[in-house]
Amino acid sequence: MFPSTSLVQEIGLAVLIVAALVWVLGLGRMLWDARFHHPEPGAYEGVAVIPAQRSAATHPMESVELTEAEEEAFAGLIRTIPLR
């Protein structure tokens, strides 16, 4: 190919050119597919930013029955929290 380069350098250059060509073709195909793929509205399957609020009726393990003394202690604790 070039008179001043060795055979190993020419093979390396050929491999580099083939790898660059494959990369460019892959990038072009990825961009072409993304250009024409429009997901349906409402088809988003990602994680919600704020999860849905659960009600106490969803699972019996998610609610706790408090005694009168516990309710009073909790109410007293809430009253100690400064509102600003």
C-alpha cells in the first residue's frame, strides 16, 4: 500500500478503517431507526417520579392499630414539631 510502512502497520490501518466504517454504519442505522420510531402516547413504561399513594385497604400489613395511650403519645409528639 504505502512504500514506507510495514505490513503490520498496513494491517492495523485496514482494521482501523473497517472498525470506523462499522461504527459509522451502526450509528447511522441507530439514528435512522430513532427518527421513525414514535411511541404511542401513554405507552411510557418508565418508573413514576412519585409513586401512587396507597390506601390502608390495600394490604393488612400496612396498617397498625394503636392503643389510646399510643395515640395520645403520638399526638403529643406531633404538637412538639415546629410549624415555622
